[in-house]
Amino acid sequence: MGKTATAVNLAYEASKDSQTLLWDWDSQASSSFYLRIKPKIKGKTGSIITKKSYYQKNIKATDFPDFDLLPADFILRDLDVMLSKMKDSKKDLKKKIIGMFGDYEYVFIDAPPSASVLSEYLLYISDVVLIPLIPTVLSLRTYSMLKSEIANDKSRNRIFTFFSMVDKRKKMHNDIMEDVKKVENNLLNVSVPYSAVIEKMGIERTPVQLIEPKGQASSAYADLWKALLESEILSAK
Ligand SMILES: Nc1ncnc2c1ncn2[C@@H]1O[C@H](COP(=O)(O)OP(=O)(O)O)[C@@H](O)[C@H]1O
Ligand SMILES: [Mg+2]
């Protein structure tokens, strides 16, 4: 939980300095909703991944400079089937997709709730996968399972995590965070607090920076983006 909030707020942070695209992969279209964009897709969507015109027709400007959004497409629900039918090798596909986004310095993908084929594919086409981790036993378990499902030894170092929905008053949250810090290599040293401002994004339909710029949640997302930029993988780009 917290993927969409993270995608929207981090993409907003990135767009302050760089051309940024947020690509909504969730058919529930929450990212589009938060950014006040009608998630309507034009044209035949069967060849979504490799046709330039699909992107040209459907990428929309948000209310913010240098911040565009590509809305969710129902076809993405069947992306795994589509991918399995495609003739391109995985490598060609990656090249083509990256070619579509030449104008953007950063492309964020807001992942769907759960789908391991998609997650695997996501990991393949992305430089970095960021997974919010709520400091509870169950989330930890889900995180470990997801990681071992999608990652191999080589890709493991591109999967990052950070604590989200943290309540520092809860002993259990603090204990779990301490334990994870000891064992998790790619844990970014930023905790996003449990915050009513983040919930308010659904009412205000805007990034937290615009709701409470000096608040804890806003600075946490700003710090998170900074931490990612400073990571070995992104700083080498
Ligand atoms: N740090 C947080 N504090 C409080 N509420 C949060 C926080 N992160 C997410 N939420 C709320 O939890 C719900 C799910 O978050 P969301 O980002 O949509 O998760 P996902 O995309 O992983 O399903 C939303 O209502 C959102 O406002
Ligand atoms: Mg979501």
C-alpha cells in the first residue's frame, strides 16, 4: 500500500527539475484521478507497447510544468498475455519502450495492485523498482515474497524499499524497522509517516506538496527522491 501516493508525489518532485512522465499501469486509474486527468485512451490499444502514435495520442499534460501523465489503459490488465504473444525479444522490447520516452528524463510507472508477471516485466524495463514497506509483519512477508519472486541475484540491487505509513508511537513499528535496517541492503533511509495529508490527496486531487508544502509528508517525499537520485544506480545515469 502507498504505491500510487508514492508515484504521484515522487514524480511531482522529479518534475521540479526535469521532464517527467508518470505512466499509470493500474486499471483503477488512481494516479490519473489524483492529477485530475480523465483516463480515456484513444485508438486501438492492442499494440500499445510498440506504437509511437499511441503515446503521442494519449500522453497528457498535468496542471504542473514538465509533468505529463499517460493514463491507465484497460489493455494493461492483459499485458502479460499480450507480452507472451509478441514477437519481440525482451531486449528489443525494452529498447523500443525506452525509445518512446526520449523526451523525458524520468518515467515513473505506477504499478497495479498485484501481478507477478507484470512485476517481473516492470523490473526488466525499469532502472529501479521502489516498493513501499509498511512496518508490519504481514507487509514484510509480502515484500520478501515479492522480492524473491521477481528478483534474481543480478536484479536484486535495483529493488529499493522505504518505510511508509509509519507511526513512530507504535512500538511494533519501531521494532520492525530496527530489525529490517539490520538485514536489508537497499533500504532508503527515509520514512514516510502515516499522515492525514496523504489521505487528503483524494479530496484535493493534487500532490502533497500543494496541500501542505512544509509538512512532514511533503519533506519525506522530497527526501525520498533525493535518496533515490543519490543511489548508485541513478547517480551513475
Ligand atoms: N503514508 C500514508 N499515510 C496515510 N495514508 C496513506 C499513506 N500512504 C497511502 N495512504 C492512503 O492509503 C490508501 C492506499 O494508498 P495508495 O497509494 O493508493 O496505495 P496503492 O497504490 O499501493 O494501492 C489511500 O487512501 C491513501 O490515501
Ligand atoms: Mg495504486
